[in-house]
Amino acid sequence: MASKIKKGDKVVVLTGRSKGKTGEVLQVLPQDNRAIVQGVNVVKRHTRPSQMSAGGIVEKEASIDLSNIAHVDPKDGKPTRVGFKEVDGRKVRYAKRSGEALD
């Protein structure tokens, strides 16, 4: 089955601490059913100094469950569900709210 949420998509958070925030999907973890969204679910990590980084308290995005995020409709910016339809021989994702193509 094709994934409804992909890297680079604009999404909005539906529930949780970051409810209402929008951001771009940086990474999708399909095996865990989770995604990492830019600026959403930011946590503090206490890291030890290494050759690459100085260490200290680092803020980074933690993953969020796919069920808690929804696509942003390209027309009005509100959350929408995603459907699939075939357009001239290829499978295309579209926003169910407005019918607009997402790919």
C-alpha cells in the first residue's frame, strides 16, 4: 500500500502537546508508524561532548504518531484526509476536502 504521508509534505498536528502546529515532514518511519515533523514535538536531550558536537542540552524533534497528524489542504490550509485516484495511468494522492492533487 502506498503511504499517505511522505517526506516534504505539509502537515498539521491534530492532538497532543503540539496541537494546531503545522510543519514539514522531515522523515517518515513506516515500520514504527511515526513521522518526524519540523518544529513539532520538540524535546530536550542532554548530550555528552563528542568529536562532532560540543554536547550540552540540545533541542530536537521527536517522532509523532501518524494518526496524530493530517495533511494541510492546499486550498484553505485546514486538515484534510488523503485519497488515491488514477490520473492518466498513474496513482495520485489528492485532498478529500477540496479534491486538489497533492503530488
